[in-house]
Amino acid sequence: MKKYIDTSFFDLFKVGPGPSSSHTIGPIKAANDFVEKVSGLSRDKLDKAVRLEAWLYGSFASTGKGHGTDRAVAVGLLGEQPETCDIALLERLLQDEDEVYRPAVKGAPKLVFKREDIHFVDGEHDFPYQNTMVLKVLSGSSVLFEKTYYSIGGGFIICEGEKPEEREMPPYRYKNMESLRRIVEKYEIPLAELLLDNEKSLSGNSTEDIDKKLDFIIDNMICAVERGINTEGILPGPIGLQRKAKEFFERSNALENIPDRFLGMLDAFTLAASEENAAGHMVVTAPTSGSAGVLPGIIYFLKNYQKVSDEKMRAGLMIAAAIGFIVRHNASISGAEVGCQGEVGVASAMAAALLAYVNNCDFDRIECAAEIALEHHLGMTCDPVGGYVQIPCIERNAFGAITAYNAYLVASVGDPKMQKVSFDEVVEAMLETGRQMPCAFKETSRGGLAVCSICG
Ligand code: SF4
């Protein structure tokens, strides 16, 4: 593990097709990387290359069909990038078992793959990460080139044998909430300013460029909510789940009772982005695609109903990112590694921190809000029914947003210095809980709600 956090905002917040950052965006990125590496092989190897295979292990094998991992691999091999992916192409891929696809490899005229070349390998494996994918280029039965990729949550991937990219050391070096607090106190610097300085150093971008990129992320979140509250019908897959966000929004909008209206609106906005994710449409990982409803729901609400300024929203998003960075650095944001506490739980903590910031809370209360939100997701399992990111995922996002709001409210009273559990301690507890959680409850769809009778 690196000593200090050197994750960029735009590593964490990625735009791409749903329904799962680890099972959709990660595989697209791995396939993109593989295509690039294969393009660099010798002329001799490229002339001999005739077939490309993908072998999917662990949680990829058990829930990959429902998550569309096979189509994600295929679209990545065809050269589509997550951010600009052609959704219509993604949706029609692999329907015909005889269709032959040509990967975007330069200089390999005979290299192709078909649906039968993407293999789901059931059962236990010895790879160090749950979501493992091996990509191979073959000539007849001999392997000319292969690479193993791990998808470690939130769309982050590791290529086996490769060192993580070396980055410029950020000026403010922290590894957890406590070290972040010490820096803020020592330099008497506002938290958002500190995070912005680190981002400038990591990415080499100017403040103006970073603002534009943050606005792009916020716009994509808002678009996902808007599409969701304007769409009705049945979500893809065998469950036959009906979208609810549009009806919920229209009904809540007409309510006179203020508490019902507030809750209904927040539910509707969060459900909307989550339904878009389940439909395989464009969302933002926040920190993952499965949990891509919580922050957009809260942001949409703040922007449209509390009129939070763009500047404040950008700073709030940076602070939400810092919460995600700390969890990712010290534990995990992958449902396959630690269950849903690492996805919706972390999304809720990020949203609670953003809410606290935009409502003028100081560092202590921001930490307190994030801690409370994560604390009340500890132990939450990942057991998507039939392997589809629909039940419990969509409604769970709405509950995550409500918990975030409540966590901010609870954190805004009392003396935060008297808070008995720190954010770092709750992250540690989350990791330990995840480690002790049986595999059946970590995105394998082999236990809990996942095996209920809905899918027959
Ligand atoms: S249950 Fe949670 S972690 Fe699992 S797929 Fe659904 S949203 Fe992701």
C-alpha cells in the first residue's frame, strides 16, 4: 500500500455505463489496456494471432451475467472507452452467438472473438482479488500473450505484475482522517483548498481545468437524475422490476405535507439515478456504480431546492471525494471485498460530509457526519437478487441518501469533540466486518436475498 493518498478526484468519480463499476467500468478499462498492449506486440505475433479469449473468475463468474460483464469486456475490446461508450452498441453485443467481432488491435488482421470466447469460470480461485479476468491472444491452441487483471472496486483495476503509476507527491500528505486533521490544523488551511492543491499537483491541471472537470461530473450526476425522473417502464433482465422514480417524483411534488414531500423528493431523485444505473445507462461512480444514486440524489436536491452555488457544490464534492479516498486507502469500496457497507455505506458517508460542508459545518462536524453515516451501514451485505444491480441496490441507494441526511442532522448538534468513535475507527471496523463476512454475502449472489425465488 502507498504511504499517502494520491488518488485524483477523477479516479474516484468516473463517468461510464452501469450497472457496476467493478463489473462494467473495470472490465472495459482492462479490455482497453489489453488491446493497447496487444497492439504493441511484434509483427510476427500479430500475424499469427487469430483468437482472443476472456476468462472471468470469482464474483465476475457468479454475477457477471447479471452485471453485463461479458458485454463490457467485448465493448472494451472493440475500443470503446467508459466515458464515451456507445450504449446502443453495448446493449446489442453478444446477442448472436455466431457474430464475429474484430478487436481494436492495430496490425492483427486475423484476430477475432465470438461470444463463446468469453468464459465464466465458476467456483473458488487462488487469485488475490475476487474479481479477476485473464485475457489471452491465441494462435490455434498456443497462447501468444496473456494478462491478468483485477477489478478492485469503483472501476479501479490492477494489471498483475505492474506497479501502480508513480505520481507526483501531493503537497499535503495524509493517509487517514487523523493525519488530514493535523495538516488542516498545522497549516490553518480550509479543507477544500488543501484538497484542490493536492489535485493540482497530482494532475498538473489548473484550478480552472479542475473546476470544469468537477462541473462535468456534477452535470453527469444531474443528467442521470433527470433522465430517471422522466423515464418509466421495466428495467432490463429477468426480474421484471418496474421503475418507480418518475411516479414517485410526480406524486411527491404534489404533496402538501412538508416532511413527506422532502422525503419523497429525495427518494425519487436517488431512485432515478439508480434506475438509470440498473438500465446500463451513463452514471458517475460515487464511489461505485452500484451506489451511484446517493450523491446525485443529494446534489440534485441541494442544487434545485436549496440553491447551493456551483462553487460550494464543487468544494462539497471534493470533500465527499476525500471520504472516499480515505476508505479506499484503508479498507475497500468493493462489494465483492467488503459487502455493500463499502458501496452504499461509503456513498452515504460521502454524501453526509458534503451535506455538512454545504451547511457550513467545520472539520469536526464533517468527520462526525461521515462517521455516523458509515457506522449505520456496518455489516451490510451485498446480495443482489439474481446477480442484477436492482434488488436491493436501487432502494438501498434511497435509504443511503436518507441516512446521509440524518447523519448530517445528528452531527450538527452537540459537541463534535465529544464524539466517541472517529471516522478512522469506523473504517477499520468496516474492513474487519468485511473480512469476517462470508463470501456468500459479497457479490457472489450465493446467499441472503440473492437466492430468493424471484428469478425462479
Ligand atoms: S447490494 Fe450494494 S454492493 Fe451489492 S451490487 Fe447492490 S449496491 Fe452494489
